[in-house]
Amino acid sequence: MTRKTRKKIEVKKHTLRNLASSLILYEKVKTTEKRAKSVRPTVERLITKSKQDTLANRRFIFAYLPQKEAAKKVVEELAKRYKDRSGGYTRITKLGQRKGDAANIAEISLVS
């Protein structure tokens, strides 16, 4: 299911990659509800790929994430943390509306 945003494809791709790496590094990010719902499948796919430690999966993760610290954290730390879990690595919590433009705000975080 594709969510529509009013951005060019390149900008949207870079936004999702940066949001995914921020979520992995800080394990909790406040953003709009649409962005949180868009980045969730990406992060879950990256964590699932990291659980099967192959060279191809490592190269995919390191090529996808712009910050190498985030890629390293996925491969070394998160793969071990979620090795027994079969999915559902993220949680979205709705926080209400933003004051300035009334956009719906949500917090996406990694499940402990």
C-alpha cells in the first residue's frame, strides 16, 4: 500500500532513508503519522534482513542507510536483540495534533 505525499520521488526516498536511520540510532522518533506509517515497513524489512547474516544482506543494509553507524547498529545490535522475534519490531503511538498546522503527530519507536 502506497501512501501519497506531495513530494518528488527522490526527496521522498531520501526522507524515508534518513527517518529510518534516525529511528535505528535513537530508537524513538516523533514525526507525522503518515511518515511513521511509511517508514515502518522499511525498518522492519531492514531488521529482518539483518537477522540472516549474509554478505548480500549486509551490503543491502549498508547501501540503503545513509549513516553507517545506523547500519552497523542494525547488523550487530538489533539482529541479536530480535533474533527470537518473528516480526513487529516497531510501535506507533499517536500523540495528537501539531500546534502550527494541525498535522497528526505520532511517535514511532523500536519495541524492547
